[in-house]
Amino acid sequence: MFHVSSGTRPEEEQDVEIVSSQLALEMSQTPEVQELAQQMIDDHTMAGRK
């Protein structure tokens, strides 16, 4: 997972989590990893809307 340095905006941190999870979803062939990646995308997308 990417480490976001302190001082970044929460929106930027959400973006990094979403992009890295999308990459995991696309690259993985393991159903458990794909499920977790999709859950991360969903969670961070919803958090960004609040």
C-alpha cells in the first residue's frame, strides 16, 4: 500500500486509496483480494462524499 505523507488533504488520501485499490482489483486473480479491493473502493468513495 502507498504511504501518504502527513500534511496531505484527506481527499488526496482517499484518492490514493481508491487508485491503489483499483489497481489491485484489476491485477489480482485472487477472489479474496478482488473482494477486499472492491470494498476499499466502495468505502473510500463513500467517505469522500461525506
